[in-house]
Amino acid sequence: MHLSKHTKLPGEELTEAVLLDATIYGPDAEEIGSVSHVQGSGPGANVVVDVGGFLGIGAKPVAVSASELNFMRDEVGAVLAFTTWTEEELKEMPEYREA
């Protein structure tokens, strides 16, 4: 993965319409989850990440702040994010449940 060809998303693009289904990559550039829901917009938005599982089955949803993920757009326009958390660290977070 060539990060030099990626551009950081500006705060106004941190919305559900843009971030939904974005792939999340961990510290070793391995795929660890995807965005399933966004509450709010901008850097203060809460992003629900489905972690683990296969094809959406068995994934655990966890909520993190958009500011804790580095959202970028790749050379073909796809949105993705990088985090310093590992898949195991995200799985240890409390499960997100809609109120």
C-alpha cells in the first residue's frame, strides 16, 4: 500500500455518506474491519467499526471517534482509514449497541 498516493480527508467529508463501508487498516496495514455506521459528522463523529468476522458474519461493532482514525482517499477515490489499534485491541472494546 503506497500511502504517498493517498490524500487525507478534510473534516467536512467525515460524514456517513462518505465513510460508510470504508475499510479500516491496522498498524501493519492489515485489514481489520470496516465502517458500518456513523453518528454525527466531522472529527467529533462517532464511527462504528465492524471488527473481525467474515463477510459481515461474526463481526463485533465497536464505536470510536472519527478523530482517532486517519481517513484517507486512495488513488482511485476509495475511502479507507488507518489506526494504531490492532484487531485484538478493537475486539476488546465494549460492543456498540444502538440505543
